[in-house]
Amino acid sequence: MTDITGLRERRRLATSAEIEAAAFALFEQRGSEHTTVDDIAAAAGVSPRTFFRYFPTKEDAVLGVKRAFFETVSESFARGLDLAGATAEALAEFSAGDSVPLRRMMQLRCLCKVDDNLRQASLVLDSEQCRLRQEEVAAAGGAQAALRARIAVETLTVVLNAALDEWATRRVAGEPADLVDVFRITCALQRQLCP
């Protein structure tokens, strides 16, 4: 007997991946402003109604990799790693092998450099996730927990974005670049600048 639940979940994941791939391809060709949900749905072979069952906006169709990354950071932090360690662990997980998430992260970073609409949506997601990380860090306690959490999380967010941009720039130029190494170097530079 076939596992219906497993089959449905695999189909759901496959449809989501097809929509994501279509959105990335169209955004790279036309930009997000000149791409509609109908365009993405047609390219993915689904209806607009199906698109909206998976993603609330066309921008969200390419931001999934970023959301998944933040969830991984949160899980690592919950296991007791400090915020930088949790971020490095999540980067390592996303960098393992020749993974689709790693390629999607690079595509997203490159798109955000040239697509104002997508960059704005990405910044909104960063802001939401920054607030959630602040709550997690503040819950870890200590005097002035909320202020410490805000400084730690916002600083690390800037460092992470700089590292991701540096890594993507190197990779697009054909240079070898290990994402975790670039992140660690960027963290070290931040500590030198603000000891």
C-alpha cells in the first residue's frame, strides 16, 4: 500500500520547488517588477490559485531559502550555541555539498543587488527575523537583556549580509569562496573595528 501522506508531502515540496525555480528564472530575466504571479504560475505549470496556496506574494516565492536559513539559525541557537556559532552552523549546513539552498542563496543575493523591489522584500524579511532573534537572545537572560539582544542581533545581521554579499561576489567572479570561512573572516573584521 502506498503511503498517501508521504506522497502528498513529496508532491507539495515538488510543486513549491517548481514555483520557486520559475520565479527565480523570471526574476533573473525580467526583474520582479515586470513579472506577475500569473507569469510565475504559467512557467511553473500551476494555476495562480495554486501559487497562492504556497506563497502569499511573488517575492516570497524566492525568499523561501532565506526563511529556511533563519529557521536553521533559530534551531541551532535553541540547542545552546551563541548567535554567531548558530549562524556559522546554519551556513555550514546550507553549504554542505553542491546544495540547491546554497545556489538559491547566491541567486537571491545577486538578484537583490539589482532588483529594488526584491531587495525591499528581503529587507522586510531581515527586519522580521531580526526581531525574532532579538526575542530569542533576550530570553536567554541577563541584565539589560533587551538592549544587549538588539545590539548583538543587529550587528550580526550586518556582518552576515556583508559576508553573504562578499561570498556571492567571489563565487560569481569564479573565485573559490567558502561561505563559512567568509563569515568567520567578516566576524573577525567586525571585532577589530568594534573591540
